[in-house]
Amino acid sequence: RLNPQFIIERFAGEVPPRFLAGPGWGNIRNDQINVAIEKELEKRDSWQGKYL
């Protein structure tokens, strides 16, 4: 169970194109976003919770 003081934010989601309310990000999928974030964290020698 998470501490109630924590804030969880979703940074990516997928929806069928007909339900989009605004312009897309160039058809980048969730898995591609995750890979890009993981590569950047590795490049910086960082990870979630590093300073906790």
C-alpha cells in the first residue's frame, strides 16, 4: 500500500483515434515512450526513487 502523501501521475495513455480531443504526439505509442524514458534514465545513471 502506498503512503497517502504520494502523488501518482500517469504520463501516457492510449485511446482510439476517434476519441482524441486534441492533436497527437506523432503517433508515439506508450511502449515507445517507456523505452525513451528508460534510456534517458540509464544515460543519467538515475532511476525512480534514487534519492529516497
